[in-house]
Amino acid sequence: MPGFCGGKSTLLVERFDFGSASAVFDVAPSGQVALASDTNSARRRLGLLVLDGGTFLSSWFVKEGSAPPAGGVSVITRGAAPGQVIERDIVTGLGKPVGLAAAGDMLYISDQAANRIYKMDLQTARAASAPIAASDVFATVDAPDLLAATPDGTLYTKCGAHAVCNFSKCGRPTVIADDLDAPRGVAVDVARKRLVAVDRSGTPDKPSSLRVLPIK
């Protein structure tokens, strides 16, 4: 389950895997792929959010045996050398953080293990001398996944087994569609007033698809 994000000429790609096989890859404008250094390979990575051309947020968790997952959010900054990145944790206290979205100064994090979406001031978290524990619950939702946000602060994510919801600025959910097989990633096209959702097939003989859903 890879995640990716980038700017005009840069790209980071995550590999979700087990043990020490998780990774962040740095893709140069030429197309050359390098393993990004200085990131923790034991972390299972899910969400990526670009802050600017050289700074990204990564959501991750670790799991040892039968213990519950423990995760957080880190800032990944590009270094001076090709492929070099520096990772610094800014949020802890999460179970299985999946989605990341930013609207204004606010950062939203979906925690699939807790069935919650947390919010916090992004600049405060970045400026803190130690990671901040997630505690401010924005919304309670069944099995949230990757997040998307519009500039006005409306959030979109999976809600339950087969539905996609939006969440108002006060955390109130509205179901957009409830007939998907297994919704996962979402992206908002504000100009065309539509949401694009990945619908993962639940049966071997049916391909996965992209669903385009109208929004207001």
C-alpha cells in the first residue's frame, strides 16, 4: 500500500511493509529512484502530505507480535545530498494513523485503530521541542482511511465498510455514497466539484476502480 506526494519536480514514495522493509523512496526529476536515508525502516507508512517542495509529513505505526499498534506523525525534510532526508517526530500517542490532511493552520489525522479523527495546530506541533500527544478529537468515525480536505476545512474519508463521508468544520459527518466495495484513498477536485475515491474490489474476478462522486 504505497503513498506518494511531491511538488513540481520532486516526488517521495512510501512502501508499506513489515519488519524492516518499510521505506521512503526519493524520485529525482530525471526519474532516478533512490532509497531515502535517515528514516526508520521498521515503521509501516501510510499517509503522506506535502507541506512545501522539501518538507513532508508521514503517518506511520509499528507493531510487535500481539501488541496493539503504536504510531505517530513525523516531518520529513530533504537534505542537501541526493536521496538524503531527515525525519523528526512531531505527534505521538496514536494507534494506526492513516490519513493526513491540512486546512489552514490545522492538521487532521485519521486513526483507524481508535476510530477517530484528531486535529491539532500544525505550526505548534512543528515548533514544539518534543512530540505532542494527539488528544483533541475532531470526529468519531468507523474505520477511517486516507483523508482529503478542501480549503474551507471540509474533510473526506472512508466511514464504515462501504461508505465515504464528508465532515463539516465542526466534525459532523454526511454520507456521500454507501455502495462502494471497500473505499480507500480519496482526492478532492474543488474546481469540478467532485470527489475521486479508490474503490478496492472485494472479489478476485472484479477489478478495483476509481469512483467519481459529485460534491457541493
